Amino acid sequence: LNIISNYLTLLGQKLTSKLSQDTSNEINEELAIVREEVERTSKIISRLKDLEHDTIDTQKGVDINHEINNLCALYKHSLFLLSSTQCNLNLDAKLTKIPVNKNHLKQIITNLVKNSVEAMPEGGTIDITTTNKVNMNGKDFVEIVVSDNGPGINSDILKDLFSPTTSTKG
């Protein structure tokens, strides 16, 4: 569904360049509605799929580096290409499979990457780094860092960043 959404964006760009301003605005509005519906459907399907796989992924473990590599390969020919974005990976080879819900992990990485791309409308660079065994308060964790060279987060928004009702989007 993400690929369909990306192709809708490409189609909109092609049509816009060949049509009058009024017609292209109308078509872009309609394509935006279709993209919203594709995204909504994708979320519903993800939730249904997650219910089925919640325990399976956590029991056998997930190779986080492999999942990040796969997502970036997918975005290389769609999201990154459309936005003139480069992605650099610095993945810790010592990272082993860990018990985590693969679909939840992929959704989190996808959300962070899409936010980065949206924050850099003129293009830019996204760096994704994994680190094995980061110790916090005597417990070992895996660290995943998604960073970009965009403008950063406005200080007015930063203070409420993790509030579930805070968004810079409409």
C-alpha cells in the first residue's frame, strides 16, 4: 500500500506538469483523498496482522538490522527517490535477534523515516544507527537512532513532543 501511495504521488506530479493549473489542483485534491484512504486501509491491515503475529515474533526473535535494511531498500526506489533523500546505515553487526513484535518495530521505523522525509521537503540525509547492549540503569538495551539533517523541532513543539495530542501536521 505504501508503494501504491508513492506511485499516486508520482502520477500527480506527471499530471500536474501536463495540465492546466485548475485541472491539476483538482486532480491533486482527488489523489490526496485516495492516498489518505490507502494510508487508513494500511493502518487497519497492520493492526489485524499484528494481532496474529504478536507472540510469534517475540518467541523466535527479530533481526532488527535485517528489518531496517529491508525498509531502506523499499524506500530507496519510492519515498527516498521522490524526496531526493539519502539514507546512511550504521548497523551494529553484533546485534542479535531480540524478542520484539516485528510489525510494531517496522511501523515505528517507518513513522520516524517518513517524519524525517517530510521535515526535509528539499531533500536531505537520514542516518539510521543501531547499537547492541546500551546499558541504562544496569539493564542492557538495543538502541536505534533515526536522525536527519532537517531544520529540527521548533522549541514550542519540543516541550510537548511526547504528548499524544501534539502534532505539527493537520
